[in-house]
Amino acid sequence: PYTVSQLSGSYQGIPDFLDSQHTIETSEDAEAYLSRLSAFGTALDQETARMEAEFAAGAVPPDFVIAKTLTQMGAMLDARPADLTLVKSVARRAAEKGLAGDWAGRAQTIVEQTVMPALARQADALRAQQPNATHDAGVWRLPNGEAYYDFGLKYFTTTNMTGQEVHELGLEQLAELSARADELLKSEGMTQGTVGERIAAMGKDQRFIYPNTDAAKEELLADLNVQIRAMQARLPDYFGRLPQAPVEVKRVPKEIEAGAPGGYYNGAALDGSRPGAYYINLRDTAEWPKWTLPTLTYHEAIPGHHLQISLQQEKADTPMLMKVLGFSAFSEGWALYSEQLADEMGVYENDAWGRIGYLQSMMFRASRLVVDSGLHFKRWSREQAIQSMMAATGDQESSVATEIERYCVWPGQACSYKVGHTAWVRLREQAKQELGDKFSIKGFHDAGLNAGGVPMTVLERVIGDWKASVA
């Protein structure tokens, strides 16, 4: 509902795009970079105008959203222009290609003369609304807010589930997953306290924590690449088609890590010129105990987002619209299904801690159903939602607060993961039961992924057609 927030707006999207997706091979590419950079200030001013129209209509973000957004903008405004990624990126990459020219100087001039003034105007407009902002977290407080949330659920889950149904599904699945985690924790000698308390204790165990240093963060990234290579070797047993595009592991840019999600994926270029990118937020390595990382990798990279999105983009007989169209329940449901699939592949056979991490990840997604509907349907406060998720998952308050604040500005999206995952699992189990010996896990995966990003109702028809073809 907000054009600009801690998660949205060109102030964070354009720097990331220019650095990670605008390729520089020639002088013309570098000139195009500067051309885009020159338009950045205009984009900011246009967003500010939309933002002010939203304010006039009564859509003012909560006070904590404004504060976090201003903090992130401040990190950019307070920096020396020469030190910004906007300037350093073009200079570094042009130098790597041996492209003569004062790329840094020209970029710095653009930033100083157009980008910074426009960003300052946007920050001022946002700051001016702080006296009007309330601490209420949910969109129910906005004009037509209840209808907005109903639409958000329908859009992101591609179902007709109500806020109450989402809430109840979350509580039900959270109880089931907690019981499974309880058994594993007991098997490892952790018997005292709630499941959330025991997982929280695991999260503080220094055996599992990387030091919060640049060297250790590089080690963490290297470990993720090892996990990707190990998973790559398992994929041919489960998929008939595999993506051609590689995937890179990257840190979330420091300029936006304060409010950015813990991990996310950016797809490869359609023409194959740029690999897919799996981003992890390393603002504090304590947020990523080692037992949490494998399941994140399987979600964001393979067999999760990178595999699914790359196959969709690489399908030769697909119209361009279907290469880029996506539905959150399909893609996030697949990524969460991929976490389960990794467990079924046996990756945690000798790693009880890793399996607990996988179950905690599932509990986290079930908890999302509870807190998202809690915030926007049941009118919970930000603090109530934070306490609920911390108690359920054992996650640190800093990472949970970032999550809850994300749901406040993206109503319904967090529900797509578990709703979509539940649909993928249901369709697979139905196919197994109906096809018996004719069921093929490769066939099921290929049929579902071959559909591209579609609503879950369409996926159900696609799997139905596949079952009929092999029965």
C-alpha cells in the first residue's frame, strides 16, 4: 500500500539494479549506466509525488516503517558520494574492462547534482508525515483496509481463503511441526523448555555461529557454494530438465541490509548474459547459525527459486509473458516444497541439527500465516506479532522484527509460502495415490514446472492432465 518503504522504492531498487543487473562490457554500456543514473533523480521525484498522493488519501505508513525507511535513506545521504556503490560500481567495472574515461567523476557529479537532492526531498516528504503516523501495524486502519487485505490474500495465494482460515491453517501446521521438532530436539539431549526456547538456545550456541567479521562472512558465502554444488549432484535423480543458467551467492548490499530480508533471489538475464543471484543478508552473522543455512540455500537457489525460475525462462516454446509472469503461491510454494524435497533426498541423514533447521524454517513459514493474518485481520500490534513469532520459532528479535515490518508493508504476501507449499504437497500425494507404480517424481516435477508460473488452480489442472497422460 506504500510506494516507498523500507522494502520498496527506487532509492534501494535502482542502486541494486545498476550494480547487479546492468552489465558493463563496452564504453556504450558504461554510457548507458550513466544515462540511467541521470534518470534516477527524476524517478525519485515521481515516486515522491505518488507518495504524497497516498498520504492525502490516508495511506500513511506506520511510524516504525517511516523510521526504518529514513534510517536507510540516511545511510545513503550521509555517505560521501564517491563512496557510494552508484559511483564505485561503474568505475570498478569499467576499469576491469579497460574502458578509458572518467567514469567515477562523471557518476559522482550526477549523484551530487541530481540524485542526492531528489533523495533529500523524498526523505523530507516522508519525515513531514511522522506527526501523522500511528503505531498501528495492520492495513485495517487504512481506508478500505479490510477489503485491501482480502484482495492481498487472494492475489498472493491465488485462493479464496479468508483471514480467519489462514490464521487457523497456520496454528494447525505450527502445532504439527513443533511436535516433530520436539522429538528431534529431545533426541539431541535438549529436553527443557518450549520448542521455541530450545531453538533459541541453539541459535546462541557459539559452535554454530560465524564470527561477525568480513573474513568469516566470506567463509559463510564459500560454505553456501559448497552446499549448492552438493545439491547439484543430486538433481538428475529428481528432475528431467535442469537449468542452464548458473547461480551466484552474493551479500545483500550494505546500504540496504538494515531493512532488507534475510535472503532473496534475483533471476538470471533472459539472454543468459547474467547468472541468477542468491542474496543473503550478512548485517549480523549471529542471525545465521550454521544449522539454518542449508535449507535457505535449497529455498533460494536449487532446487528452489533458481531452478524453477530459470526453467521457466529457458523454455523455448514459451511466450515472453509466460517467461516473466509469476505468482507468489506457485514460486514461493515451490521453494518451500524444495526445502522439504531436500530433506526427502537425504541431505540431513547425518545432520540432526540441519534437520531441526529445516523444521524451524517450516515453522517460520507456518508462523507467517499466523502473524500476517494477526496483523491485518485480527488487528494485532507489531509487538504482539513479534512476540508470537519469536515464541513459535526461537528466532532472534532483530530478525523477527525485520520480518514483521516486512509483512506490515506487504500484506498477504507472506501467506503465499505455506499455502503454496501445502498445495504442491497435496497434488503430489494425490498423484502418488492415484498412479501407484506409474508415478514418477521426475514426471511430477517436470509437469508442474513446465507450466511456468501459474495460479495454483491452474497448476491443479496441469497436474490433472499429466496424471491422465500417464495413467
